[in-house]
Amino acid sequence: MKKYATVILLSLATLAGLRAQEYVPTAENLKAREEFQDNKFGIFLHWGLYSMLAQGEWVMNRENLNHEEYAKLASGFYPSRFNAEEWVKAVKASGAKYICFTTRHHEGFSMWATRQSDYNIVDATPFRRDVLKELADACRKHGIRLHLYYSHLDWHRDDYYPLGRTGRGTGRTTHGEWKTYYTFMNNQLTELLTQYGDIGAIWFDGVWDHDADPDFDWQLPEQYALIHRLQPACLVANNHHQAPFAGEDIQIFERDLPGENTAGLSGQDISRLPLETCETMNGMWGYKIVDQNYKSVKTLIHYLVKAAGRNANLLMNLGPQPNGELPATGVERLKAMGEWLATHGETVYGTRGGDVTPRDWGVTTRKGNKLYVHILDLPDRGLFLPLTTARVKSAVVFDSRKPVAFRQEKAGVTLTLPETPDAIDYIVELTLKEG
């Protein structure tokens, strides 16, 4: 038997009034946006019942698993090696500044002590621990911001109706109605934003489930208003693969850098909102036992730098194992990224996309009067920068502080490097003249 708690929400009349108003972010929200952009690097953690099957987070949909049979996984879910402290320490060692944790994925299982349903890690499993609370406590202790992923769709509940294009083979009776599901979601969001301290962002996913039904009303403005009322500094992001909707504070790009669309999910225009690109460390979001194709340290650092050069954050994913541990190879990669950032973080943290737009050879980042030229692929010592809006005062190699010869003309600046670049990221630091 499912148990439901009464949670005080905004009245329908109040919500309707808020929906009619144009979203105006508060001062706290605008400050949070700036801090988010300064952070530049976060870690995505996809963890749920699907980790037990070790075939990725979409296994329920892909294999058309009956939702009642799938729910039986909960009775055997006992992640005995889960340690929130170890997770957060590994994230901190990577140089990442925030974690985005999947509180409820499309499978419908809640990874916290929700009172809206007993289909959660505390009530339905022998583990009986609120992993989200432990994670939130560890994040506060170690100065890591916590963002929360939340799925708009559900392959388990009957009241997620009408059905979207996914999860049609899970055997739901769909005798419920959207009104109860929408109330369920908002009650859960209220829990997340009132019981776990300051939350950096709510990261939504699943709106694309009704992309064949463009008239479907998700009632997002009311939901966004609820979030901003409960925590004005909490940023709203939605991975809907479209231009940002009113009420959103971050624009997401999935598996591609802003301006690219190799995966077919990021064809939308780039907005003026803070940007974030999410990517997997191997080939899957959730844990997949046969997928050991982890990206190299060089590839990961290049992705982070390329994101920064496009004025975006990188949210790099790692799928925890069913026993609660982070995959060892992933932790090794995170440590290596952290070692690189310990030396080169100045050229990434707190920067914005540089004066020179991304090129085949690399990108630039800018902080104050410093322009950092990140050379990722250059076979010789000469580099022309179409820098016409600023004058260069000095140029040095960031690591060695060796001087870099430069010639500035009307069309731009030509650099002559002291050696052929062979580092993971050969950085030239340009000091620009004031005014």
C-alpha cells in the first residue's frame, strides 16, 4: 500500500497568477548563476535500481521489463559499500565544484526518504538509508554544491498518463490521471527543496517523451515558480533539447559542446543563459558492466577546456556500481583531472569564453585582463589569433613562464612559441592592455 503525505503547495489560484507573470530572477538567483559559471566543472552521478542489472539506466525501457517485476529489484538492493564521504572526496579530488545526483530517474524509483510513495530506497529496500541525506551532509562538509536530477516521466506509475513515446512495454494499466501525477511530482520537489539544505539546481529530464505531442502541457511555469519560491537561488535546468523556456536559469547541451550536434540532441540555438554540457566518462550514464571504454585523461581534459572556451560548464558523468562504489577506473580518471586542475585551474575556474572563438587548434578563456590561449592540437610553433578588440601587453607560456614572441597588427596577433606544443594543453597567457 502506498502512503501519501499532505504537503502544502501554492494554491492553484496563486500558481495561475505566477504563470501569467514574466519570470524575473531574483538577486540571489543572478548571483547563483554567476557562481555556477565560475565553477565550470561538475560530476553527474546516475544511480538507481537499474545499476543492479548493470545494463545502463534505460534497460527497463529497452527490454520492455514489466514494472511490477522490475520493482522486485528493490527487495535485493543493498549497496553495502556506499560511502557518501568517499564519493564526495573523489569528486573534490577531481577539481569538480558540484555534484548532480539522480533522485528519481525514468524507472520511477526514488533515491531518498520520500513520503509520497513507498517505492523508495528507505521503504522498499533492506538498505533503509537515505543516501541523499548522507550525500547532502557530505557535500556541505566538503564545500561541494549539490544539484538534483529529477525525471519528468515515469515508467512505473499508472498516473503518468497520457503515455509518452517511451516505457510503453512496462505493463502499466494507466488508470490514473495527470493531475495526481503532477501533484506527486510537486510534493516530491517540495521535499527535496525543504529537507536537504541549499540545492544548487534542479536538473529536469524527460520532456522530450511527449515530443510527438507538442500540445501536451507539462505545466512547467507553475512548477518552476514553486522551485523559485522555495529556494530563489536554486537554478532550474531542463534537458528538453530545445531553446530555454521561461523560468529556466541554465541551458543544457547533451553529449555535445554548445554549437555542435554530433549526437543529434543539441541543435538548439545558444542562449545568453549559463551553459552546461553533459557527457559520459565511458559510453553509458548508468552502470554497465561490459562498458570499460573510459575516455582518456587527455580526452576528458580537452572536453573540459573546450567547454570553458565555449563559455560552458562540463558535467561529466560516472555511474556508481550496485554495491555503492564508484568504478575504480572512473575514480582514477577523476584524480588525474584534479591533478591537472591543481596546476592549471586558474585558466578554467572563474573564466568566460575568450575573445577568440573556438578553432581547430583549441580555444581561449578570459578572466579580467588575462586571455588564456589553450593550444590542444598544433603541429608547429606559429599561431595567428584574430584578436582585433584588445591589445597585447605581454605573452608567456603558462607553465614555464617562458616569454612568447608576438607581433600585433590590425588583423590580429601572431605568436611564435618557444617550442612545438606537446602538452595535453599548452597554454599561453596573454596580458591585455587596460582600456
